Amino acid sequence: MRPSSLRRQLPVIALLCAAWPATAQPVEFQLVPEQSFVHFEVLHFGTSTIRGRFGPLQGLASLDRTAGRGEVSLRVATAGVSTGIPVFDARLRQGDLLASEEHPEAFFVARDFRFEGAELREVRGEFTFRGQSRPLTLRSLRFACRTDLPAQREICGGDFDAEVLRSDYGASFGLPLVGNRVRLVVQVEAQRSLR
């Protein structure tokens, strides 16, 4: 290549190099605890549904919407269970169910994000509860991002659902009278980290 031709192309090459990190870099987010909880539902004696929640959640996420990639790491305090009935919550924390003393936290970590176009459809990862780890897929019910005007920071969040068999994690007390299948609904909001 002749020097004059190279000089003409240098501004274009420089522009491409400068733009590359902006499109390839994942954006870091931190969960907003006040807006991040795990809700659960389980059938009780074949009649009604027990509902409750855990939280607030702690965690970090990164998202590269251009490349369709992401990572997430969530921590759930098992002692933070709340059904609205304190005596029942205390029973749930015992060793044959949540085992909150022996296993104070449950974890979800994922690096497999499935997008359809710009829409986030699934997050596939691993859920660790009572010291047992199993694959878990969170299905997106909704996901969106916005700019928080007071803070001038990007907020992303949504609702995701999944299903687990509690017996897979050793929490078999009450079977079959209390359901084995537990529906999880995860609500999360995260704000873009300041760098």
C-alpha cells in the first residue's frame, strides 16, 4: 500500500478502533435491593397455594445487548423468607426445609443469555440451594431498560419465572401433602454502575 493511500485510510481506521470498545464492552449493573425479590408458590394439601417471598436480593449483572451476551450473580438470604405468618416462616427456616442456619444463602449464577432480536427470552444458569447445585432456566416474562431521571442512570429490569422440584435439593418434608413443584417468580431491577 502506498503511503498516500495509507494516510487517507488512517482516519477511518482510527474511528473504527475508537468505536469498537463501545459496541463490544458489556455494561455493568448492580441490583437495586428495594426492587429485587424472589416470590414462590407451592400447592398446600391439594387445596390452596402457599405464597411468599425472599429478599431483598443482592447481586451484580453485566449485559452486552449488541452481542446478545450477559452474566448475572444473585444471592438470596434464606432466612429472609416471608409468608406474612411469622410462625410459619420460622418453620420454613428449619433444617428439613430451607435449612437457613446451615445454608444461609442460595445462589443463582448464569452466563447463558438467549435473545430473540433485541428481546431477552431466557437466562440459563445454575441454582445452588441447601448445598446442592442444579441447572435452572429463568424465562423472561418481561424485560426493559429506561433512564432514571433523578439519578441520570440507566435502569434495567424485569420479571422472570422458573420451576424447581424441592426434593432435588433435599427439602422433602411434607411430601406429598405439600407440593414438590415450586414456582419461582424473580423480580429484579438493576442500575448501571458508575465507572
